[in-house]
Amino acid sequence: MKYPTISVVIPTYNSAKTLAQCLQSVRVQLYPQKKIEIILSDGGSSDDTFALARAYGAKVISVDKTKQGAEYNRAVGAHRAKHDILLFVDHDNVLPHKGWMRYMVAPFIKDKTIIGVETLRYTYDPADSLIG
């Protein structure tokens, strides 16, 4: 099967606490890794965000600190993305299983008129705390 390339755009700002798990969930996908670029749109982190980006082969784009915020950072990352499909993931999200990316790309492969897909539901774990 010919898989399209994917730009994974993740807005970050001092996101080291949750970012490793997020990036790991992208890197374990049963999807050709050479077809995935990870872009962190960062608003000036001072924690280990950059070290994690390097460890997982992500590009870091610096965003103007005075404008930075999740939506602005996401837009800057989207503007710099080079691949066929944009995948927006927040730094504190985890892809639910190793086949998730293939599953989400399948509609694009089956029907060339499809221009976007979104998950039907999000998972919730009552054991998770409300504040990280």
C-alpha cells in the first residue's frame, strides 16, 4: 500500500513533563517512519522540551514568545509542514494504539475526495488526575 506522508504538528511550551509519552506514541506507530515528520512549534521552552525533540527526531520551530499559545503555535507549525497530511496532536495527548495512524489515513487512501478526518471519541481514564 502506498502511504501518504504525514506532518505531525505539536504546539509546545515547557512541555517536557508530558511530551516524551506523546512522541513515543508517534514513533511506535505501524506506519513508515520515513514518511512522518514531527514538528514542535515551541514558544520558548526552558525545560527539557528541546532534548526530547532531538531524542525523537522532531524538528523544533521557534515561535515568537509574545504571540505564543497553543493555537498560534499550531498554525505556525502547519505553515512549515511539508507533507501530504497534517496531523495535529497536543503535547499531552497519546495516540491510543500502534495502528491508529494507519486507521486514520485509510479514508484518504480509499476516497480521494476526502479532505479531513477526526476521531469519533476521546478516551477518558478516571484514574487520571485533573491537574498534571
